[in-house]
Amino acid sequence: MARGDRVVVVVRESSRDDANAGASRVDPNGANTFESSPLEAVGSPGVIVAYWCGWHMTPGKEAEFRSEISAIVGAGNASVFNMPPETPESILASTGLQELSSR
């Protein structure tokens, strides 16, 4: 299987279930994609507001996943990034989020 860029998705906590459902439609093991990497807003330690996940996808799987979560992205509740050119630091800075400080 050819690998594409690394795709990083940031999903607001309120849309996590919908994003997990979209991930499971693309990958049978995707039902818990947005469960283990919580993010908090900068300046609000300990309050989980989003989750993120990154993985390598073929261009076809990436297009399929983007289609599955397009409503969430359109509502402003998720953002999709490609690495490169993005980095974890630039993604966090652009979203105003940080890794959970209590971990």
C-alpha cells in the first residue's frame, strides 16, 4: 500500500463521536480514533476541549475520510492538516490548543 502524507485531524470534543463514526467507516479499527489524545485550550488547563490523531493514509483513504467528516469540518468542529508542511507545534499554535497539562 502506498503511503501519503501524515494526516492530523483535530476534532472538538462535541464532535468526537461523529468523527469516530466517520473513521470507523473508513477503517474497521477506527471506532476509537479520537479517544486517547486530549487537548486543552491554551490558558485553560485540565479542561478537555478537543482530541487529535495523526496517521499515514493513502491519498484515496484520505479523500474518503475527508468526505466522511466534511460536515464536521464545515461546521468548524474539526480541522485537517497535512505533515508536511505542518508540524505538531504549528497545528497547536494555529488552533490555540495544547496537550493536556495534567498528563
